[in-house]
Amino acid sequence: MTQPPSVRYVAALPAWMRRLDLPLLTAALSLSLLGVALIWSASGSSALLSDAARQLLSLAVAIALGLLLLRAEPRALRAWAIPVYLGCLTLMLGTFSPMGVSVSGARAWLALPGGFTVQPSEFAKLGLILILATTLSGSLVTGQAAGVRKAAGAVGWAAPYILLVLAQRDTGTAMIMTAITISCVVISGVGLRVVLAGLLTAVALVALAVAAGGLADYQVQRFLAFVDPYADPYGYGHNTIQAQLAIGSGGWFGDGLGAGNQTQGGFVPVNESDFIFTVVAEELGLVGGLAVIALLAVIVWRGLRIALAARDLFGRLVATGVVAWFSFQAFENLGMALGIMPVTGVTLPFVSYGGSSLIAAWLGIALLQLVHRSGSDWTRRPVRDRPLSRSGGELT
Amino acid sequence: MTAISTRRLLVFSIVLVGMALALVGRLVQLQVVGGGDYAMAARSNHLQVVDIAAPRGLILDRDGRPLVANSTGLAVVVDRSVVKPDDTDLLRSLGRVLELDPETVSARLIPCGAPKAAPPPHCHAGDPYAPATILAGLSHDRVQPIVERAEDFPGVSVEPDSERAYPAPVRLSHVLGYLGQPDQEDLDSGRPADVLVGRAGLEQRYDRVLSGAPGRKEIRVDASGQVEQEQLIEAAVPGSDLLTSLSTKVQRTAERKLREHAAMVASTGADPRGSVVVLDVESGGVVAMASYPDYDPTIWTSGISQEDYRHLSESGALLNTAVQGGFAPGSTFKPFTALAMAQQGADFTDTYSCPAQYATAGRVFRNHGDEAYGRISLARAIEVSCNTAFYRAADRMWRQTGGDRIGAGEIDPVAEVAQSAGFGSPTGVDLAGEASGAVASPKAKYDLWEQRKEAWCRAADDGYPVLRETDPARARYFTEVDRANCDEGQYWRQGDALNAAVGQGLTLVTPLQLAVAYAALANDGQVREPRIVTGIRGDDGSVIPIDSVRRADLIGTGSQRRYLRAAMRRVTTSGTAAAAFTGFPLGSYPIAGKTGSAQVDGVADTSWFASFGPAQKPRFAVVAMMSEAGAGGVVAAEIVRAVWDTLRRAPQEQR
């Protein structure tokens, strides 16, 4: 009996590639290529192809680095957690050195020789996920670790990152890192009371910081503009208003790629990056917008599936971290374009212009694939450390 | 791994599904439900309909030379969506280039009526969404720094801007008028926000004719405001030109003489107002109309400063004395009294007694300087401006018409002729805001009493307590006058009739009214509405003529007017104005006229001279007036003489 062509094709692949999650890969690749097209449209005739071409180059590098990461032994990831964490920490500190570069108010970039810049906080998300998974899966906390100690450890590792990106005036990334941390702590199975206590403490700390005047003026203004963009239509409310005009004028099918008046007239600021969704929505309409959301949903769905099927808690937490990262960042990015979230400078994973963002996202895909490969096929043999009790209650 | 972890992962999945649904829901809401509105709003973002300015029509003198033209200046315009009133650095450097302080620049950005707006004209008038003009009427050199360093002035642009220019060597301030920013009323009536509106004089009266109609075009812009494409919707209709009967030469003389004499009068500590009006007797066209004080019309072109405006309105320079000032006409009124006398049966060929004084009803009425001439002809009485002859005649007429029993609603013969001559109502000249003046009559006196009696009675009861402290005699006099007015101010007394006969008392005329009446005397007795604009010339060169309207009223008969004309000729040769006309070729170019020295309480007489000429076939009527200037035979007659010198020398077609 001959095998179907696809199976034969898969069989021809090297062993490490054979067990890839293909829907995940396809969705990420589709989004990345769509992003290149949108960047080409958003940058208009002025920049010729250069922005889109640079993005295409970044995509090639991103996939290459992803493939390189795939060659790693899943176990090695634990060993890398601390070096990667410290490496990213050093790079982020470097942004405060003379090598640091500010873009639209956020000092989150490092200048590299040859005119390239790199945004360490993008890679720090990977470092954060690794250190969280390692800490929360118990490998760094010896003995019979209580949930409190694990959670405290996780927060202890996450705090320097979050404070650093806040110092870079990058509120969006701080929010996403917080979301990743909370997600990983919750999914690690730490007791609900610990989680709630931790959350309350965090809220209290934030409230205290705000009360002590820790909220910068731009943060207040952006929040006020979120509540009512028309209060300052030419200032902080401008982006939101123009974005909504662009999205709203797209209709069902859009004006066609390269034909959106808002996009081509340059009315929406940074629409090759933070506001790239406005380009899809205006030029490709509701159909295009839904397609982007659907592709992102495929990535999140495959990521969740991988997390569920993971062989061990470490793998599950790595997958959870990556899923939380992609989903919260995408939600924040799309939400601000749609006017249901305050404006913060975060990119739309895979789609927005920016090499660091794209490469980090693809390394995130690689992490998911690694977890996927190390876990056995969960549809046939669900992986559980311990059998679930019939009541579904926790067995310790 | 624990079951609780797996369960939480499932709950987490549900949360993520919820987030995805929120995004999809919002996307559908924006794109499908509200899509039309957003598309429309986005359209107005990049497609703008803008007005195309229509060039404003010119105002030309009788020879077709421009009195008001358009010149192209440069305006510094600020896009208010880019530049905010608190952009201090930019505003400061803009202020440095334009030589304005930053507060003034900043004030120009705030729409009038906004909470923190400066008062007009400093705030941004007109459409709150339109760019704000910081300063207009600028030369190339002034704006050079902005053009050269455009990158230092984001949102600031330099645009060509049409403004009014005044090439003729005359001011004509009140006649031409000026342009101002449209106010709320103009905008409500559909005027475009960026087109100036005529605010006074011909600019106001003929605003619709001069302004034409702006066109419209649709422009496509990108976010930086760069125009990508333009499409004409409607072409602009240029404004039409006004052809006028004004003579630059005559106007120039009138203004110069007014200024000279006003300066002399002012040097005595007085605060004179003056006016010269020259009419074409035949057509009713206004050849010259000057008023003092006046102002330089260019003061409005690049936006008048608050201080200048205050100065203008406080000094009264905005008032067009020729049509808005009311003055007692004095003896220039006597020809009309004479016509009333004739109507009442007096014979012009009789002799009239001209004693130094005329006593009646317990009062003594005097001649100027108490001079006595004995029995003289009426012509002589006009020539030497004998009051007593007219007093006696007025007294007789007053008795004939009923004396004290004359009804309160009636008018007497003198008032009747005065009204036929056009006094007491606007002449109908094509200028806005013309005053009516007043004609003394039993009715006028009664109306005044009705209006004022309460105040008079109250003042008489109070007895001027404050004034009594310092000047008891004067307070007593005032109290007596007020008491008399309170008790019997409604009656038309002998004294009222006598005063009215020599142009004193309640009668007030504008210089233009007197000129119109004298033009009627000079011509066929028919009163014409004076006209400044003789025709409207369209863009295609076609002219719509505007004719002067004749009123039905005739003053006097042909022989009466002939008699008066002959009498008034003697005023310039041997009468009260002879000195002023010394050296004037009266033989070949005879001038008929009448002086007036109207008494005003507390200040020197109002000096009048009203004339027409050449007397054998009058072409022009010339009237001059200056308040606080003394006898009419001096200041006013000298001004009029200078105007006649110009009229006489000017070639026929240029008069």
C-alpha cells in the first residue's frame, strides 16, 4: 500500500524537521509574508522597496535562526535559561549606554555596527519565558518547593526586566512581560490563593507607584486619549482617530492593496509598524482584517495545543509563555488600532516592520516547535505526569 | 504536571477566545456598522473643498484712474492643526521674523469666541478650522527668513494675498471705506470665512458688486498637507469695478485745504470738524467729498492694531462728517427762507428794512456786528447777510400762520420749503449710515418736548445743586431755561420762528444736504439724489450705468431762483465772501454763494460757505463747512474758493 504524497514528502525530510507542527509554521509564514506586502504598501512610493526588502531579509534571518534553534536538544533549554536571561539583561542595560538609541520616545534600541539596530527587549521576552519555565517547573528551586517560593522566584526574575523596560519608557512591553509572568505562574499550578495574593500585591504596588507620582505625563495623556480621543484630536488622540478612520473606511473588502487613502496619504502614523493593522483593514477590508486575526488565532491555537500536550511542566510553561506573549501582544496591538486599548508602542507579531520583533517571534515559534517535538503525539497518548482523579481535583 | 495546570490552561484558552471575539466584534463594528461614517470622515481628511478667491473690483475716479486697486502682498499663514498656541519656541522665532511679540502671534491662533481668545481683531476670525493668517500685506524681504528656513517653521506657510491699495494721491477715507474680517452675522448669511467684507463707505454699500463670487475647487492632500491633485468645481466670478463721478484733482484740493484750515483752527485750541462736498449740478454726481478728521485708508490693509482703532474711534475720524455730521446751517439757509417768504406773498422787488436790531416779544434779535443798512433790496440783504430783514419777515409769517395758536403737529412755511429742499431726511447718496438732520418746525419742537419734558422738569425741580455750589448765577440761568422748557416747551414761539429763518435753533443739516439743496437752486429747482457711483463695469467690460434719481419736489419758481442766483453772485463780488474771492476771475467764471456763521453755545461759530458756478450756467455746487472756525466768509469761503480754482482750471472732461 503506497503512502499519500504528503507522507512521502514528510518522510523525505530530516528527522528534526519531520515532527514540526505544520499549521503553526504555515500561519507564521503567511503572516510574515503578508506583513512584507503591507509594509510595502504603507511605506508607499517614497521609500521604494527598501522597507519591505529589509523586512524580507529579516524574515530570512529569522527563519534561519529558528531552524538553528530547532537543532537544540529540548533539555538544553533549561541550561540556557540563566545565560540567556543575563545576556538579555546586559543588552537592555546597554540601551542606557551611549550605544542606546531612542525611537519615538522609547530608549529601547541598541546601535550595532553597520547601521543596524537591535531591540533587546524583544529577545528578553524569550529570556523571560525560559527563566520562568525553569523556575516554575521547580528545577531551580530545590527541595519540596512551596508554591509561594516558586511564584516569588518567578516574580523576582521577572521584576528586573519589567522595571528596565519601564525605564526605557516602553509601557507596552512591560505590560506584555507582566502578562507572560502571570500566565506562567497561573499555569504552573501554584495555589490560587498565592496567585491572588500576588496579584493583589502587584496591584497595590502599582497603585502606590501611581499615587507617588510614578506615572509619567505621556502615560497619563495616552490613557486620557484612550478614554476620549477627541479631547486632544491633534495630539495624543490623533493616532487613534486616524487609525479608526482608516479601519472604518475599509468596509467589507477594502480599497485594495496600495489604494487606501488614509494609508497612502500617510495620515496614520507608524502604520508600517505599530499601526500596521490599519493598512490591512483599510486596503483589504474586513476580509483582510479577519484573515489576520484568524492566522494569529491559528498560531495561538497550535501553541495552546502544544502546551496541553507537553511532556513535562517545563515544556508546558515554555509553550504557555510563548502563547501568552503572542496573544497579549497581538491583542494590545490590534486593540489600540481598534480603539479598545490605550496606545502603546508594541508591534503586531510577525506582521509589523522591525527585525528584532520578527526574529524574536520566529524564535518563539521555534520554541513551540521544540516543545512540540519533545512531547509525544498527545492525540494518541496524552502525556500526564500523574493520572487525573475522577473529580478533577488536584493530587499532590 | 498537575490536573489543575491543565484545567487552568483550558480556562486560559477560553480567555484568549474571548479576547479574539472582542477584536472581531470591534472590527465588524468599525468596518461594517459604522463604515459609512468613517469612510466619509476619512474622505474629508484627504479631500478638501477650498474657495478660490475672486479678485475684488476696483473703484475708479471720473477719468477711469483707480482710487482703490488690488495689490499682491504676502501673508504668513499657520496651519492650526500643526502649530499650537503654546508652541513657544516656534511662535517666538515667528514673532522675531514678523516683528511681533509671541503673545500677539499666539493670539492669532485662537478662534474668536474661544474661552481664552483675545478680542477682535487679534483673535482668529472666521472658520475655526481654517488656517490662521498671522500677518498679511508683507513684502518678499519680510518673509524671506520663513521661506528660506521652512524646516524651522513647520505648519507655517507664506501665501500670496490680495489686498487693497490706494494709488491716488487722495485719502477719501470715508467715501471709499475699508475691508474687515467677516463677523458672525456675515458668516451666518453665507459669506465665505476667508474673504474680507466691506465695512464702510463704497466698500460696504457696494460690497456684493465688488466682491464677486468665490469659486470652489476640490484638492486632494496627503497628511503633510501637500496638494496632490486639484479639480475645479466652480470658477470664481471676479468682482465688478465701480465707476464714480469723483475727481481726484478736486478731492485733493478739498482735502488739502480742509487740513490746512483745520490745523489753523486747531492751533487756537479748538477741535474742529470740517467737510467739503462738490456736486455735479446736472447729474447729481459727487465730484468730491472730504471730511476732517479723516485717516489714511492703508491703516486697515494689514490688520489694524487695537491702539490705532481706539485712536480712530475716539478722535471721531471714522465719522463721515459730510453725511453723518449735523450742524446748524446759519445764514446759508436764508435763500430757503426767502423762497418761503415769496410763497407767503412777499415781493422780492420790495425794499426791506435792515436795522441793527429787531425787538419783538420782549427779546432783542441782532445783526452780525450790530450793523445797520437801512432800507435795502432783498438781494442786498442776502449779499450782506442781514438778519433783521429776515427776522421781520419771519415775524410776519409767524403771525400770518396763527402765531401762538399754530398747532403742535403743523409745519410752518419755512419748514415746508426746507423739507422740499431735502433737509430733514437723508439725501439718498450711495453711502451707508447717512444722517437725516432736522428741520425746525412747530411739529419738531413739540416732538422734542414730548421726548425731553420729563428731564427738563426734573432738572428744573432739582435746580442744579452741584453747579450751585460753584456758580450760582449759571445754575439759576439753567434752572430758568429748564423751567421754561418744562412749562411751555411745546409751543412754537416767535423766537423759534425767527431763529429758524436764519438757520439757527433746531435746524441741523449735513454738508451734503446743503450741497444738494444749493444744486437744486442752481439748476431747475429739482432736488436730485446725489450719486457717487455712476456705473458698474463688469468683468467683460460692459457697463451698467447708475442714474441719479430726481425727486418730485421743486423749490421755488424759475424767476425766484433767478433772483436768488443773481443776489448770491453779489456775495462773492461785493458781499460777505468778497475777500475770499479776491483775485478770482469772477467776470469770466462767476460764482454765486452764501456765507453762514452758525452760532453754537460755548464755542466759535460754525463756518459755512455754500456756492455754485459758473453762475450763468451752473455746473457744480461746492459746500464747505468747519465747526469752531468763526465767520463763514473767512475759513469756509477760502476753502471753497480754492476748490473753485481747481474746478475752473481743470479741463472740461476732467472736472
